[in-house]
Amino acid sequence: MFDRARTFLGVTGAHGILRRYLVVNGFDGGLTMLGLIVGFYLSGTTDLRVIIGACVGAAVALAVSGFSSAYISEAAEKQKELRELEQAMIKDMAESIHGRASRWLPVLVAFVNGMSPFVISLVIISPIWAAYMSFELPLPPLESSFLVALAVLFMLGIYIGTVSGFNWFWAGIRALIIALVTSAIIVGLNYL
Amino acid sequence: MIRIKKIVFDVLKPHRPTGLEFASAVAQKCPGSVVNLNVEAVDQNTESVLLRIEGEGLDFDTISNTILELGGSIHSVDEVEVVHLPDSSATG
């Protein structure tokens, strides 16, 4: 299974695409949860069931949106690439490794694009869920989730920095600044 | 019994898999073989290569199917070397 995935990724050179989708939609998921948490905090909502329901609903919507949009765009892109290759090779390549990769890769890319915001969202709201299940937390649930969101976005920044060869620490700080600016905008809008 | 000891294919292949990956995949299907790949010409999406496989008892169908599966197209078989081994039953 993993060998096949590695082969298909090698043939299509799709490592970069997977990485991009993982980071872009993961960042989307992280910032969406951060926005929801700040919004709930400012509105004074204390009903954890409502907060969890809204966050999980948003996470599922992000997952479905990520899966379907990536599948549609990648399937079209891979079909186009296969047609161009078939024209160059002057033969049908449906049964070659390229043909199989063009059918299989959009599913893999869509899965990554759908699961990354979903998993990141679940990680961020885990303190709220823990508080709902009566686990003791050192901080109130919304504040805990806010800190987890900042930590997750910082880690995503570090990952981007590692991939690009950029200084990992500054890449993490840059992601953190984006998260804090987002929170500041939401707080600012609350006072309008 | 006729056995193929060496065979040279003129193959048109996409840039991916790379020459190393392509030759390795063929070698993996022919245990004990030596595979040599020479790039003859490079185009925008494709490259023409000479694929030389040497070994004891090569299987033509296995090799050609592997080439096709890797997206290659066999243009011609440029060289072959076969050996006639006497049947063991006849010698014994």
C-alpha cells in the first residue's frame, strides 16, 4: 500500500502537491477553529455542548469541502496531464503506472486535504471536549483551546520552515503572528 | 532448451519514472540480471533509451510487460543473444 503510494507519488512528482494541501488546508482548519474559539469567548458562551457542536460542524464542513474540492481539481489536472503524456507517447496509457496514478492520486490528495483541517480542528477543540467530559484542566476550556490553536499553528509554521529551508523558528513565529492578528481582528470587530 | 542471455530494447519512455527507477524496476523483475540504460534522445515529455538486459534465462514477456507497465513503448528489439542448452534428460 505504502510502496504503491510512494511509486505513484514518484511517477507524478506529487509530493509537493500533498505537502501544499496538508499545510494550506491544515492552516485553514486551525484558523477557523481559532476564530470560533475567540468568537465564543467574546460572546460569553459557556455551554460547552454548543461550542463543541459548532466546532465539530465546522470541522466536518472543512473536511468535506477539502475532500471534494481537491478531488475535483486534482482529477481534472491529472487527466489533463495523462492526455498530454498519451499524445507525446502516441499510445493509450490507461493501464500503465501513469494511468493508475492519475486515478489513484486525486483520492489520496483529496483525503489529505480533507483530513488535515479535520484532525487539526479536533486537536484544537480537545481541551473543550476534555472539560465537557469533566476532566480537570489547568486553564478554562476556551483559553486552553486558544493556546492549543496557537501551538498547532506554530508547529505548522515550523513544518513550512523546515520544508522550505527557511529558519524554522521564524517560520513558526510568522504563523503565530498571523494567528494573533486574526484574533485581534475578531476582537476589534467585536467592539464595532 | 533456448535461453535468452542478452536483449537490447529501443524504448520511448516518459521522463518519470527516471532512468534509475526504470532500470531498477526491470532488474527487480529479472533476478540475477544486469540492466543498463542509455539515454539516446530527450524530448519535452519523453526520452528515447536503449535498455540492455543481461542475465541467465531472461523472460521476454516479463520484461516487455514491465516496460509497458512503466509507461514505456518498445520501438524495436535491437540485439538479442540466446543460448541453446542441451536438455538435462538427453545428457543424462
